[in-house]
Amino acid sequence: MPLGHRFDTLHLRYRRPVFEEALAVAEESGRARLAAVVTDLLKARAFSARLSLARSAGPAVRDERGGPDRARFAELTGAITRAEGRGSMAEAHRLYEQRAALLLKIRAVDSRWHLIRDDPPFDPATLTGYLAAYGGGPPDGRGRCVALSLYERPGAVLALLATPDGCLRMGTRRLAKGTRRALDAYQRMLDAPVQPPEELDFWGRNGIGLADLVPTALADEIAAGGTCLLSPHGRLHALPWTVVRHRGRHLVRDTALGIVPNLACVPALDHRTDLPLQVALLGVTEPPAGSVPIPQVGRLVQVLARFLGPERLLGDPVVGKAADTAALRALLDSGPPPADRTAVLQIATHGVRNPGAPLRAGVQMTDGEVETGDILMGRMCFEEVVLTACSTSFRAAADLGGGHGALAGPPPSAPQPLELAGDVANALVHAFHEAGAAFVLASPIPVRSRLASHHSLTWFAHRAAGRAPLEAARRTAVELLDADDAPRQVGNWAGITAYGAR
């Protein structure tokens, strides 16, 4: 539900110094289990509490989200879009207020919110047991899966590595001055209006590798495994982890990488990957008036439809004028996953980033935008989502609306910034997770359309051949690196990242 980042911030505002003190004690005494529990409480707390129910909810919980209130919510959202399109801001303001009141009513009966009263459960033994049963990975006998949690502290990064043998190890890497400067410069570059492709490959451009952020012994152990489930922290989320290097070699050549908000989320983001695929294709070739058409999206959908064939498609592809907000909302409300297939949703369009209003980021349809706050209210059948769009996993660090979010009412006339105290999961990718997706392919940074389309086609080819989503993403990245691994070329697609645990 919306406002999770507000709950996290209010929860941590006065408790954070206590947590930080506990973390310092854990670090000094070598108590890795305590450090893991504390860092997880500082990362995506509200998100993991909701996810633990959202991904396991039965039909009774799902039914709460249907009915006249949700229909009325969609009507108001459409009316707001039309009013803003006409320039009738007074009417839009009135409709925002109506939608805010309705949202409070919807939120009050959503059982996922009840969990926010308690901290999400995290048991290191449960995590390592999950890793022990994981299996899979590249077909070279190295199917071992590990989980890495990072927590940036002043001048250093605390790393926690969970392994399938039941171990939980901790180490701290002091950041070199050059690494700190590179991180600062990368963040400034992402905040600029235009990002040069050669600067988007953070690792290749700066000569920085995984061992510059975590102890070398931990980096070696990660590189020796088949899969790494990684939970970054703060500005580290925006790094292009798909192309991270270790000892001069791209890690993804041997190790599949999956990004997770925190360690508690890992079991909740699991799903079956051995079922036949059923794919829904949605491509926006004609964005709203004033935007440049995207003919390459039409070509991508056409090629994908031919490759997948009717037996793997969930209905006809939705393109052109049909790719409107109503079409996407219908897919978001498509119900529980099928028992005999893995449903996959492909969305090709423009991604819209809004650094000051986390819940107003979204994706463009032909008649307007569908926002993050709207997406996470869905209950969809799709367990895998492929977003061929820019900046669809960008995380905001502040909410200029004071934490009320896009769906709680009209934006304030004067900015009321709420600095977010927790490492909140407020990106579009997390909204799809909450709507039912276990795996999302997205990007925190801009990607170039030609290579984004090529990446999607290659991923679907590997996925249709029976590879798990993370392994399909790994193989896709390797093919692109084999074609050209120069930082300028890699920067065109470096941000495309696999979010999930399988």
C-alpha cells in the first residue's frame, strides 16, 4: 500500500540512533547475526512486512481489493488525468481530495497494513536453510547460492554474507578516497538532466570492482558461487550491479545476480520457474500528446509475438491506441497466478521518474500515466514482469509532499520535504512486487531503446528455453558483453537489473 516509506520514517526517526548503536556493538564484537537482524530493520521494513502477506495471501485477502471502491478509485484516477489534460487544475484538486478519502477507506480494510504494527520476521537460520535448498545456477556444477547484504556507513560499507552451509559472515570495507569520489560523482550524474552512456557503466569507467566495496574474501566467495542475492543500501541501489567486476572480470559471466530489498524478503520472492510460460505483451507506440512516438516498441512486440507463438501468449498483444491506462489496470487486476503456468507481463514504454514524489513515478500509456501508487494496489496473475523502460527501479530519498504520496491527495502548494529515514522500497519495481510479481526486470538508470529491446528479446529466448529468470538475465548480459564490453557500449544497457530471488 502507499505510504510505506512514511511508516518506515516515523518508526525509525527516534529509534534509528538505538539501531545504529546496536549495529556498532555487533560490528565491534563480531556478532554477525545481530548485525543482520539490525540492518534488516533499517531496510524496507514496511515493504517486507506487507510482502510477507501479499505474496502468500489467499483468495479472501485478494477479494478485499475488488468491488465498487476499487472501481470508483479507477474512475477518479481517470477523471484526474482528463481534468489535468484540460488544464482544469481546480477540478483536478477536488478530485484528488475525493480520491484521498476513498484511499483511506480502502487502506483501512487491507489486512497487509496490520502487519506494519510489528517488525517483519527475519531469522538467519531460515535464510541459510533456503539457500541450502536453492540449487540451480549456471550448468557448470556451481549451483551454490549466497546472499549478500550491504549497509553503507560513514566512509565504509558493512557487508553480511549468508551461505548455504549455515554460516553468516560479516566484514567491513573502508572506502578509498577514489571510491567515495566516484560514488559521489555517479550520484550527481544521475541527478543531471542528461546522462552520457559512457558514464553509466560505473565499474568500467572508474576501474572499481566488488572488492572495493566488500572485503576481498567475501567477494571471492561470491564469485565462486552460481547465484548471489544482493541487498544494496542507500545510493548503492543505483549502481549497475549487472556489470559489476571482480578481479578484472565481469561477475555476471559466472554468477547470476538478483537484487532484493532486504534479506527477510528472499523467501517471500521465491516462485516456481519450471512451468510453461504464458506471456502478456503490452507496448506503447503512441505516448500521450506531445510525446515522441516509439515505433521500435511496435517492432519489439511484433517480434516477441512471433517468437513466442499463440500457445505462449495470453491473448493478443496490446499495442497502439489499445495500450491505454485501462488496459494496464485490467492486467494489474487479473487475479491470482495460474496453477499450471508462469504468467509473464512485458511492458515496453517510457518510464517516468519523479525524485520528489516516489508514488508519482510510473509508466506512460497512450492516454496518460499509471503511477507507482496505483500499481501496488493491484492483484495480478503475473509472477514475472519485464519492464523495457527507463528508470523503472529508481528509488527516491525524500518525499517533497511530506510523506503523503501521490494518492493521498493533491500535492502541497509549497514543498514539505520528508527525508526518508529507512532504506525504503518505493520504486516502481517494488510496486510490481507488491502487486504479485516475484521477479522484475527493470533499470534504475536510463537505457537506450535499441539495446533495451535486444535485451528483452534475448531474455525471453533464454527464459522460453527453460532457464530460470535470474539465469536468463545472466546469459543475456554475457551475450551483450561478448558483443562489446567497452564502457561506452555497456553503459547503454548497464542498468538493466534482475530483481528477485530465483
